Amino acid sequence: MAGQQRRVYLVDASIYIFRAYYSVPATLTNTAGHEINALHGFAGFLSGFLEEARPEHLAVLFDESLTSSFRNDIYPPYKANRESAPEELKRQFGFCRTLVEGLGIAAFSSARYEADDLIGTLAARLRKRDFSVVILSADKDLAQLLAPGDLLWDYSRQRRHHYHKVRDWLGVSPEQVADWLALAGDAVDNIPGVPGIGAKTAAALLDEFGSLDGIYRSLDRVADMPLRGARRVQGLLDAHRESALLARELTGIVPDPDMRAGVRDVRRRKVSGADLAAVCEELGLGRMTTARLLRTL
């Protein structure tokens, strides 16, 4: 609208596909006998979001692998605590991407960069074109991508985290999230951080020194902080400096230099109802789900 900043919606697909896979009964199958429970749940999420937001510019970002990211080169145990997705779920990721493209929505993935990195790449690029960014995900790591005017929207739980409210939520600013995770660790991604330093202590350190680099530049001052066990914390930081700096390489979101996408690519394409209905039939989606998806065109 005239006088208003344009919005681009960037969807972290994996969160919603995994949730659907583990919450929708596996008895849902297509004519070939393949499970489509994750697809069905993802289709429900997409139809609800598209009807509510009516986005003109959006993209859906997919992860390709748990083991081929550049982060695995830096730290082989990265995400090694996660089990590989079952074959039925892997197949459904392909179904979900087919549906996204059938809806006229751009879909992106990379073998070397994670969906988070692709979201970060698009967010930075489109912000320069006067877009504000809405990221659909439940992943707190993505808060580091927010700039003033942006929003992290956990759609399923209807939780909206605005840029200026991240500190109330996590205890740190968006610009400090990657450093905070490097200090406190991230069990979900198998990043150890600094043993003995939890989220609150990490937030207090960043509040005092601003950044991880700032903490290590002024390490001798940590013992004088009004912090329980401050001298011990200083010792832990000193002993695990390499671990903290390694973790920071893993927690920061990195732009994909090879991603070629701009405003034109994330504008939703017009598709016919007949074409979308054919995609839904091919995927095995029922009439009610198809009808909901058709209403989003």
C-alpha cells in the first residue's frame, strides 16, 4: 500500500513439516500407499497462513541435509545428536516442496547452507529494497536476523516477537543472539558453548560487555561483576575460550554467496485453480484441503 513499507514473508519449512509429521496420524496415505500426514499438516498450515496474511511477496526455505552444511566441516558433531529423518518423511519433504511451487510460491534450498542461512540471505537483500521482514518459525536462533520493523512469527502458537521485544523474550538484543547461544550452548544443534554458563549468565555478560569479543577483551573485569560466582565464571570463560569462539562460528547465520534471488523471485506467481487442483490430486490431498488451498489464490 502507498506510504507503507512492503513486507516479505520467509517461511522456515522444516519446523512445520516436522510438527505435522509427529502430530498428524500416519494412516493418511496417497494412492501409491505413501504416507502424506506431514504433507497434510503442512498444507493446513500453509492454507491458514495464506488466507490470513494474503502475502504478495514470500518464499519457503527448505533444509536438504543434517550432515552436508559447511558447519559440519567446522565441527563434525554439529547436529549429530539428531536422528536422520525416516524415509517416509524425506519423501514428504519433496511432496511439500511440490505443493509450495504449485501454489506459485518460491522455494529455495541448498546442500551447503541451511534454511536459516537462506532466510538471512533474503532478509538482508530485500531489506535493502525497502522491505520489512516477517520470518515464520518457532526457532529462537532466527531472532538474530531481525532488524527494526521486523517480526519473528511462531504461527502455530500465534506468538509474535517484534525486534524491539526480543530482549524481553530472550534477555538479549537480536544483535546479541548468536553470541548468547555461543556462550550458553544450543543443545538442539549439539553446540556445547561454555560449560557451566547458562542463558541468564550469558545474558548478564552480554549486557555488561556488549558482545563475545567484548567479553574476551575485558576478561579480567568479569570477576568484579555483581554476578554470583563471578570469579568462577571468569575462569570458565578463560578455560573454554576456544570452545566459545568455535561455537560462535556455528551459531551465526551466514549469507549464501551463491543464492541468486531478488524481489521478482519472491513475488507470488499467479496460478490457475485447475493447475493447483491437479497438483493436489497428484499429491493425494483430499477435497476439503484442496478447497482451502484454492481459496488462497
